[in-house]
Amino acid sequence: MSDMRILVTGGAGFIGSSLCEKLVAMGNRVVALDSMFRGSEANLESILGSENFALYAGDVRDVDDLDACVEALGGLDLVYHLAAINGTKWFHEAAHSVIDVNVNGTLRTLELAMAHDAKYVFASSPEAFGEPLSQPLTDGDAMVFTDPKAHQRHSYGGSKYLGEIACQHAARDGLDVQIIRPFNAYGPRLNGDEYGQVIAMFFQQLIESSELNVHGDGSQTRSFTWIEDVVDGFVKAGMQDLPTGEVFNIGSTEEVSIIDLAERIAKFGDKVEVSFGDGYHGDVKRRLPNISNSKQVLGWQSTVSLDEGLKMMWDSITL
Ligand SMILES: NC(=O)c1ccc[n+]([C@@H]2O[C@H](COP(=O)([O-])OP(=O)(O)OC[C@H]3O[C@@H](n4cnc5c(N)ncnc54)[C@H](O)[C@@H]3O)[C@@H](O)[C@H]2O)c1
């Protein structure tokens, strides 16, 4: 489907910018709303001049900013809600803001979609499961949260959990809502500073110091998912007729330990050392998706192996 009027909140961020590029290339009219907390104009360089695209600097919690985006679009057919405070270090350091932006941003954009009878796609997270008791993460599994007195890591997972509740409530009220849970998306433009994500951090450390710092003992595993596969999941969820309230785990089923990841990335450099530091509270031991619903209902599965993706990412940095 093309020629839709689409709002992408968080559209100047890592996933949002790639999603905007794809939606514009498909022939849609797109407005990206972003506070520029972690997004940037540079992420959107390829489409900033396009007549079908506009970037609006504003706050997803502000209804005037949301209304201005709809006015710029001339109506609203679809909302992709990606705006959030993301990045593990922030979850510990800025729990109040994480809860405020993530929960209120979801409520305001759900209200906007309802007011315009627009379809709504929510970027949730596997962290909505908290510290789950079993893997792979499967719909219907318990979402397990630990005592906030010990640490506030789950400000983020808890905000996504509440977001899912708000989405399911809106679905029950008749809104067409889809929920996407991306599993460790990676690719060019991923943030590699201390507030960033592990693959980009390792590449940055490789270039700056030839020493990769692993959090904890490195035995924890993750499922890394190439950005174009993640964007494909969002597009499929937004553009197809689906039952409302569906939830899709968008993740590679290739389970990789962090020490294995560090060793693979070390091979791109020369005489690279791997060191070990403190782990984060609440960092789950495994994070593996069950993607049966994504395969059957969405027609989605990942197509890029980790080795292929790491090579593409390295090329994007060095070529
Ligand atoms: N990257 C992943 O692997 C991953 C995994 C699970 C879930 N998610 C979710 O997907 C979405 C996109 O993630 P990302 O990796 O692109 O993160 P990101 O931080 O690059 O993108 C989020 C964007 O939201 C913007 N933002 C923050 N506060 C805002 C506010 N008050 N108003 C408007 N914009 C605001 C930021 O500036 C940023 O550009 C997020 O909701 C995130 O929680 C991402």
C-alpha cells in the first residue's frame, strides 16, 4: 500500500529514520516527530529534501505538537509510535523521564490515533517481559518484574508493559493496533557511545582503543536483528489487514553470547583485547524470541545472519 499519511514518532532515531526512508520510498507522505533527544537530522539526510517528507522537532507528550504533525500531513491514516527514551544506562540514571516519556507518549499517540480513526503500530520491547522465567519469549508467558527498591532498570520494560496494556485496551475499544517487539536491532547509525547499544559500542571501542569491554562475564545471550529486517516487520504490521491487538516478536532466532559477539567483532581489527566490567542490574541471561506468530500472521522472519550483518556494518563505518 502507498499514498498513506503517516506519522512516525521518534522518526529521527535509529529505527525510526530507516522506517521513514522506507515509507517515503514506497510513496507515502511521512512526518517524523522527534524531540532530538537521541535522534538527529543527519539520520534523515537522504529524505530531508523530499516533498513527501517533513521532520517536526517537538515532544510526543505535547498534543499541540501532535496536532501540528497531523495538519502538516493533511490528515492521518497510520501512526508508528517509536518515540521513547531508549538506552540501558538511561533506564538506571533517568527512570522518572523514561516512565514519563514512554508512558505518556504512548497514551497521547493512542488518543491521537483514536481521534482520527488511524491505524496504530506500537514499538514495544522484549523488556516488557521483565525478567522472564523461560525462553524463548512467547506470547502468553508471564511478564515478571522485580523489586524496584533494588534497582530501577525496569522503568523501561515496565513502561513498555504499560504501553502494551494501553494498546490492548484501545484494541478492545475498536482501534486497529499492532504491537512490535524488536530484538536488539543493529545496523548503520546505531548509537555507540556509553548510552548506546552493544554492537555499535564494540565497533566504536574497536576503532578508538582496540579494547572491547564486556558487561559481566559475557555468557548472557541476545538475538541481534539486522535493521532492514526490523523495518520490514514494522512495514508489514502497518500495511497489512490484520486482526487488531496482534503482537509480533521481531527477532533473529540466532542466539549469540556477548563474548562470542565480542570475538566476532574483534576479528575486524588488529590485536584487539577483550576486557570484562560490571554488568547491569536486571540484565537478563537470555533474550530469545519465539517468532511463530510473526511467521504465520505477519509473514515475517529475519533474513540476514549475524556474520553478514556485522560485515555490512563494518563496511558502512570504514568504506
Ligand atoms: N533498537 C532496538 O533494538 C529496540 C529494541 C526494542 C524496542 N525498541 C523500541 O523501538 C523504538 C525505537 O528505538 P531506537 O533504537 O530507534 O531508539 P532511538 O533512541 O534511536 O529512537 C527513539 C527516538 O525517540 C526520540 N524521543 C525521545 N523522547 C522523545 C520525546 N519526548 N518526544 C519525541 N521524541 C522523543 C529520540 O530523540 C529518538 O530519536 C523505541 O520505542 C524503542 O524503545 C528498540
